[in-house]
Amino acid sequence: MDIGVGLDPTLGLDLEQQFELSRESARLGFQSIWTPEGTGEDSYQMCLMRWAASCEVIEGGLETGIAVSPVMWRTPMAFAMTGG
């Protein structure tokens, strides 16, 4: 069974705390880290930074994903630019 961690701004964590939680999730054996869309943060950037933090612990890092991404809020160009 794959088990992931959900992180969102309502936890009140600063960036370094989120990165430490990402590293700890990797240490504890979780497979993924999820973030919601529409919280005021760039969810694509948050996924990238959380993945990078988990790469410090395990090779290849944890999978990251956006739990829900409302398409109506982003144009196709915006999706292409943020997706890398």
C-alpha cells in the first residue's frame, strides 16, 4: 500500500519546517507528498521544493503531487510554464 503525506498552509509551517517535514517523511518511508491548489502558494513550486528536500534523504526523492488543480484558474500557457 502506498501512503503519502498531505501538507497545506493551514498547518502554519514556514518553508524550512515544510522542508524538514519532507525529509522526515522520506526517512519514515512515506511514498509521496501532496499539496492542495488554490491556497495562495504556487503549488507546482511547492512540489518541486518538497521533492528537492526529500532528495537529500533518499535517491530520487519522494513523488509529489497536487491533490486538486482547478483548471479554470490557469491558462494552458500557465500550466506549461509552471510544469517545467
